[in-house]
Amino acid sequence: MPKKPFYHTGSFLTFLSFGFVLLLWEVLTRIFKIPKWLLPGPTLICRELWNSAGILWQNTLVTGSEIVQGFVLALIGGIVLGTIIAYSPFLEKTLYKLLAATQAMPKAALAPLLVIWLGLGHPAKLAMVFLMCFFPVMVSMVTGLQSTSRELLELAEVLGSNWLQSFLKIRFPAALPYLISGVKVAASLSVVGAVISEFVNADKGLGYSLLVSAAQLNGPLTFASVVILAALGVMLFSLVSLLEKLICPWARSSLDK
Amino acid sequence: MKPLLSLKGVEKIYQTESREEIIALSKIDLEINDGEFLAIVGPSGCGKTTLLKLISGVLTPTDGEIYFAGDALGISHRKLLAMVFQQPALLPWRNVLNNILLPCELRGQDLKTYTAESLELLKLVGLEGFAYRKPQELSYGMQQRVAICRALISQPKLLLMDEPFASLDTFTRLELTRLLLEIWSLKKQTVLFVTHNIQEAVYLADRVVVMTPRPGRIAAIVDVNLPRPRTEEQMYSEDFSKCAKTIHQFFRKL
């Protein structure tokens, strides 16, 4: 296959479309003289990112640590509980169904309750991120483990492998592509969780700075916080995608076909 | 001669969720001799796969006994059996060599010794130089060859094959059939080959077990008196057709 010219490659087109939207945004705000408290242009937001870099960085550290810690806890919890449920028909009929039912409830509604239960500090925020991320991870773990092909399970049995062997060498690796897709969903939700919990009660963090600057009609700072939050989400998502390429490349190749 | 495997009055009854009983196999009496190539042929639903699962120990019979070399079949016999499925069932995250070594790994055997053996087997099936490729990079027929190597690595006394060539195109199928006969004459292990293809059964086997469904039972055991080594030419001979016809007649009555 001849090599495509660079301006036809997917990443270049993506880049181009982003650039176009930003340009349009900038031009429109200037032509119509939109006030900056209403909708600042990209250059104003960039300037704000630079000018308030110190305070934004402080807040990013706070929110970032909430996201990462809650996310990692959800990952561990989801994998462990998902594994137990996949191996226990009893828990699948009871606990799993119960957990699925609780998902119908909007988790944002729990944020004030978490403050009552866990206080004003860091733990309530961690819990919110955890609640957002836990379910997709657990469900994908259960589904992944339950969809091991019949032949592979029979093979393990004919070969006389014990429970642990067939889990470690066959079922868990076979479930990885499923798990990762759940982890990707969780990565995007983790940022939402952190922002919600900071909206409800916080004295630091990007969600807090977003709320305060919006109340002060400080458009550029509000948008700067949003930009950083989006960047955090994209970073976490890309990290998981990279991990996917590294640990289960076979899942990608089967999708490409 | 003492049979390698004998089934006496083996019966398997499944219970559906509505408490209905389905007789998958009824009163199976069968003896498989050491070194024999035995084919089981029958339409789907005649219980041939169930029979294979009973022998491999994945299922236990509802009634009757199975003996392996004179002893009641148990877990200790599992290392003397190997299985090839209709699907290659290779692990996509392992390369060809590590897929073949999986049985040795699960049994805690020394992998170094078996690595040389694996490479030897790959050469035998015509996949020399593919040891470090991933299964996805191989064609379906090649993957099935790897699955055969994985079965042979444990030097089984009895090789169980559950319609191993059913998903292959005609030419790949002929190629693998030829290869299987070659391996069998070389390694001298007993083969139990399940298929729904009469021609394939006659071409490969010493004896063909004819099974009929509802309930799954043995209708007849047909001896194939064709000289070995078998050639594809024989498929057009009169003896071959006669034998295939004998088998076919049992299904016409269904």
C-alpha cells in the first residue's frame, strides 16, 4: 500500500479540525465583541492559564490527587469484587443484582450525603470518584470473566489445571480487553466525580475554583479551570489506551479486522 | 489384546431447567484398542461430543463405567489424554511456542526440555520458523496445526479429536487429514476422531462407530478394510465407496 500523504492521515485531520474550531471561536468573539465574562476567546483563556498558573497548579494538584486516588481504589475494588462475583453464582444473583439496581440512582445526588457521612475533607471526594468509577470496572470484569470461550475452559479442565492456574493463565488474560474498556469509561467518569464533590463542598480544587470564578463572573479563569479539567480527563483516558496497547495488543488487532 | 479404553453400559442424562430429562447417551458399550484409529460418525445431537467429554473427564457418566487400560477412569489418567477441538482455542497473548508449552506449564514440567520437543513438532506439522509468531498472524489451518502440536506435546496415549477439521475449507482439510495420518503412523498413539463427515471417517479410521440420535446410541461398528498407508486415490476406489455406503445406510433410516 502506498504511503498516504501526511495531510490525509487521521491525526492531521483531527488536528486541523480542532484548529479550525478554535480559530472560528476566536474570530466570532472578536467580531461580535462578546464580553469576556460571557465567553472569552481562546487567546484570553490561554493568557489566563499563564497568568494564574500558580493558583491553577495548586488546584490541579488537589483535584488530580482526588481523581487518581479514587480511580485506583475503584480499579482495585472493581477487579477484586468482579472476580469474586464472576466465580460465585450466589453473589451474582444477590449482590450483583443489588449493585446494578443502585446504579439507577443518580450518583451526584449522593454527594451531599457523602459530606454528612465522611466530613468536609478529602475522603468524601475520594468516595465520590470511587462511586463513579467502581461500577463500570466491576461490570466489565464480571462480563470479561464470564465470556471466556467454552473451548478454553474445557482445555483447562482436560489439562487438569486447578482453579488458580486457569484464572491466572487463561481466564484473567482473556478478560483483559473487556476490563480495559470498562476502565476507559471509569477514566472519563472520574473527573466528573471529582468536580461534583467539589461543587458540593470544598475550599480548594479545580471544581471549587470553577464555581468561585463563575460566581465572580471571571470568564477567563472559569474557562481556564474547565480546560485543565478536560485535559486531566484526556490524559487519564490516553494513559489507559496506551496501557491497552501495551498489555493486550491482540484485542486491538481483532478489532481492526 | 487388552483394550486401551473400554466403556461399559455408559449412560448420560441431562436435566433441563424445566426438570425434563434428556438422554444424551444410552447404554454405550465400546472398546478402543491400543494404537487404533477409531472414528465416530453421526449427525449433530447424537451425543458424540458428550461421549468425548465423558472420556476426557469433563463430564461424568450418569450410569456405567469407563476403564482406561484396565483401571477405572480417574484424574490420574488426564495426563495420558489430549484433546483437539473444532476451534484451535489458542491463547492470543502467547506466541505459538508458548501455546504449545501450555500443558507442560500447567503440569509444572521442565520447559527447557519441552521447548526442543515443541520445535520438533512444529517442524513435523510444517510450521518451522513460526514458533515466535502470534496465533493471529497465522491462517486458521495453521492455527489448527498448532493446536495439534499442543495436544501432542504431552505425548498422550489417547488423542481425542472433536471435529477438528470441520471449520476448514476442503483443501486445507485434505492437507491436514494427510498430516494427521502421517503423525499417527509416526507416533503410534490411539486416536478417537469425532466427525460428521462419512468420507473423512472412512479415509482415516480402522473402525467407524456409527451413532444415531434421540437417544444417542451406537447403531453399528463398521470395519474399514482398506490397506495402509491410505492415499487420496483410495477415496475413489470401489472398496471405499462400499464402506461409505454401508455407513450411510444407517442414517437413511432416520
